[in-house]
Amino acid sequence: MAEEKSERSTETEPVGSDAVGELRPQLDPFADCTRLSDPRALRAYAHPTRMELVGLLRREGPLTATRAAELTGESVASCSYHLRMLAKYDLVEKAEGGRGREKPWRATAQFTGWPEYSDDPDVFEASTALNVALAENYFAKMTHALEQRAALPRAWQQAEQYGDVSLYLTADELTELDERVTELLSPYVGRLQDPESRPADARLVSFLRVAFVRHLEARSGSASRAEDGDPGGGGPAAGAGAATAGSSSAHDSAVTEGSSPAKGGAS
């Protein structure tokens, strides 16, 4: 039996966008989701180029392999191969239009879901590998955003968030917190596929949602002392019960940009 990693719907009615910047009630915006459960599909999706292609198709709409190559820096042959592999597992499909022999591709859904837990060791292992690949993808994107950050206007630099906080929660409380965050994000998800609903000053933002149980026993040496607040370890570690530097407030002067926002690899 598997518990699926996907965007959870909320009991309250989500809100979507109508006119530019105006919010209106709508159906669950996270319901448009391709669900993967075959270990082969999970392993296929874990390839960084494939995750990038799916995210690109979701953001930019139907694209040919040639156009995808221009946007990703990959070769046309590479993009064609990866798009065919994604189509094998129903993540992308051929779209109408195009000229000559080359046809555009489109994403089959706006989000991707996969098991959070499974008694099947093959599914569990493949899901774990996909989560690791996704974390590496997040790290690369976040690092690139930090390197380009100086080019952003001050208001955007102050609005960006880099930080964490350690909390003592039960599993039920963490699930409830996730559902509340989903509810907060829901009004803005419709803008992904409806450009006319975006305010003029809106930008594409990656909003990461990561929460995991800390395994402190795995740490040793100076890292453990820092975690415990030992002066010999240089003081409390970032995230040890308090927000890290530069993350306490969007208005703080210390505050210095996905395959998918939200859980489930929605890029």
C-alpha cells in the first residue's frame, strides 16, 4: 500500500484569479496531476534534464524539441530522446501544430505526484531516488538564484526568503501545517496557465516546501557541538530552534527565485 506524494486539496474552497490580480473561487488547482507509481517511471523522471523539460513545457506551453534545446542548452537529439522517454510514462505528449516533421510537445498535467510511502521496496527505493534528485535540482536552482540576486530590484531582494526554523511537531501537526500552506498557495496557482491573470509586476517564483525529521544522532564532532549550542562549536547552528540569519522577516535589512512549486515536484 502506498501513500502518494501529491498536492493535497483543502476542505475550504480555494480561490483563483479572475481579472488581473483579482481572486475568485475555483476548483482544487492542484488536481491537475500526473501520478507515478511504477518504479521505472519514477526512475525515468529523476533525470535532471527530464525534470527541466517537464517544467519548461508547463511554464512555456507546447514546444518543439528544437525550441526546447534552445531554452535548455541541450542538443536537439538529447531533447528529442528525453521527450520520448517522458511520453512513455505519460508525462508529456505530442501537441497539435508544428511545421514539417517536427511536432511540438506539451505537458499532460501541471503537477506530478508519487508515493510518499510504499511497502513495495522497489517503489520506495525509486521514490527516494527521485526525492534526492529533486533536492539536488532545488539546490542548483537556488544557488543560481543567489548568484544572480544582485541584479534584482531591492524590493525583490527583500521579498525573497532564505532560512529555516526547527519545530517540535507531531506527524498530524506537520500534515495539518502542509494543508494550511497548500490553502495559502492555492489562489495563485491558476496564474501559471493564465498569463492574463498575472499582475504586471509579477515574476516567476520558486516556492520550496521542504519539511523533514531531523536525525541529530547522525552528526558528530564540531557539528554536534554547534547543534547543542556548545561554545566550542561556535554557538547554535543555523535552524536550531530559530530562523536562520536573513530569514526572520522580509523587511529585515539582512534579507538579502520551479517542476515543480509545492510538494510532488511541480516545476
